Amino acid sequence: MINDKKRIKSQEIFNQLVLNAIDFLEHSVSEIEKNPKYSIINFCTAVELFLKSRLMLEHWSLIFNDPKQANLDKFLQGNFTSVGMEGAIKRLNKIPDLKFDDNAEKNFNTIRKHRNQLVHFFNATELEIVATEECKGWFYLSQLLREKWKDDFLEYVDDIDKLDKLMLNVRRYLQAKFNALLPEIEIKKKQGISFNTCPSCGFDSSENKVIAEISQFSDYLLSPDCLVCNFEAGKELIVSCPNCENGQIKVQELGKGECESCEYSINLDYLLDKYAESKHIEKGLFENNRAYCNSCEHFKQPTVVPYENIWLCLSCLKSYDYNQVGNCEFCGELVSGNLDDSFLSGCLMCEGMAGYYRDKDD
Ligand SMILES: [Zn+2]
Ligand SMILES: [Zn+2]
Ligand SMILES: [Zn+2]
Ligand SMILES: [Zn+2]
């Protein structure tokens, strides 16, 4: 009986959060031209409510600002201080299945800081900046609602589709910026740089930047960056086909890709061998040029290899500066990430000295 009541009430609170989020988002779009300040404030509230609603599905106590004070009666009465956007983002990121990517987090935090500035100081803001942040914000939010968290928001599929159409209107406030950039884009195209349609703002302004290349193999790493809205689309590793002449294979994640000319496919093991030369050198050296990735946490094998002057994870394509990879001071594994306290706190492969003593005490 109590459980039933709790379940029904939880669902009701979830629905209210989502409906409210939709309402704020609609207001945000309708206000953008006349009042960009209120548009971004409402947009931010909408993002916050969507994040909270998903957090609440995980466990109702997680939307309390202080989960230790969480109390079912207070929750059921709606009588509590709820977690803020920053806290909600942190909590979601601690749950492996809900964790979102770094760029989404960065964008949500930019919007949050912008909102705070506008709420606390009497400032005006520019329509173009607001449109840029909202286009990117919607790209990341809709990706969560329509893909990653799809099953949780099934009931709202139609509403989310409607919001998507509405949000497309925001792109037109970036048309003038795109027009101004056209001459620059034309010059770059003549220099051989290619452009794609930006998934965030929709203009053909996403520059395919080469950030590292291994000329010996004619392979390179592309990082698309939009000149209009600065949206950074996912990286692509371009690999020359081992099966045909001039064929190219685009790899986006997990080392998987297929040749555009002959359909030959490659995998992670192929790429690891190609760049980290396991076949040609003895074991000691081999271990020194493959590190475990602390970003995608691919524990099965070390996937980070030297790539020109950076380290590159062949599984998630995250790149690291040369000094961001090293041996853990406790277990000695080669890993990526900050290893300053690794003797005490360990790395992604071990729990460090602290873990060693904790296990001993048990
Ligand atoms: Zn863009
Ligand atoms: Zn081929
Ligand atoms: Zn990785
Ligand atoms: Zn370690």
C-alpha cells in the first residue's frame, strides 16, 4: 500500500518536472528574439528540470539538495530544497549508465554560469551568443532524451519531437554570422579543407581540422569544429585501407570502420598493432607504448598509443598530451590521466595504498 502510494506519487512528480521543463523550453524559444536574457534563463531552467527528472527516476532521494536529510514524507509533500543544476550534473555523472560526455557537461555548465550572471547582475546579453548556447544545449539535451535516456522519456516522444522542430527556429539567428563567415570558408575550401553540416547549428560550417597525422601511413585524426557555433563534433580517425589502393576508412569509436571503396573492415586489434607495433618489438617495449584509457575505461586492454606527438585512445579517440600518460606510482601500469596522487589513491587499474590498507583491515 505504502509502496504503491510512493510509486504513484513519484510518477506524478516526475511528470510534473517534465511538463514544466517542456513549458520553460517553449517559453525560451518564444522569447529569444525580443528578450534573449529571459530566453537563456528559461532554457537553463528547462535543462535543469530534465536532468532532475532523470535523476529522480534513479532514486527519489537524489533530488534532495542533501540526500542525507531525504525523508519520504517530505518528498511526497514536495516539501524540500532540491538539488541545483550543478549538483544534478555531478550526481548523474557518478552513475555509469547515466554519465554524459564531457562536451555536454561543459555546455550545460556554460549555460548555467550565463544564467547566474544574468540573474545576479543587471546585464544585457546578445542574441547571437544565446542562440549559439541554446543550439548546442539542445543538441546535447535532445541526444540524452531521444537516445541515451529514450526509454525513460517514451511517454514524451511526441512532445520532444515538437520541441526539436521549435528549436530549429533558433538556428536562424545565426544566419548573419554564417553569411559573414562565408568568404573565410571559401578560402579554406580552396586550400583543400573540407566542411560538413554542423549538427548543432545546421550550417555548412563545420571545419574538418586535422589535429595529428602519421604521414608514413597517410593516416590522420580529424576534429570537426564549427566556425559559426564552435560545436566540436566527434573526432574521426582516417585510416588508409590495407586492402585496396587509395581507400579510406573512417573510425569513430571502438576502433571499428569500413573502407569507403572496398568495404574491407578493420577493428581495434588491427589499429593497436598498426600504431603500437606489438608484433615487431619484444614484450617490455610493447608495454611501454600502450596505456589504459581513464576516459573510456576500456579495462580489457590498453588502448592509448603514441600518435605523432600526442597519445590517442583508439577506442574512444580521446587525445592526451605527452605528459598526461605515465606509470601509476602504486601498481606501475601505464595509464592516462592525472597521476599526481597515484601512490595513495591509485589509478583506474588499482586502488593505491589506501585501498591496500582498507582491504587488509577487512
Ligand atoms: Zn555550428
Ligand atoms: Zn579498401
Ligand atoms: Zn578511451
Ligand atoms: Zn595503479
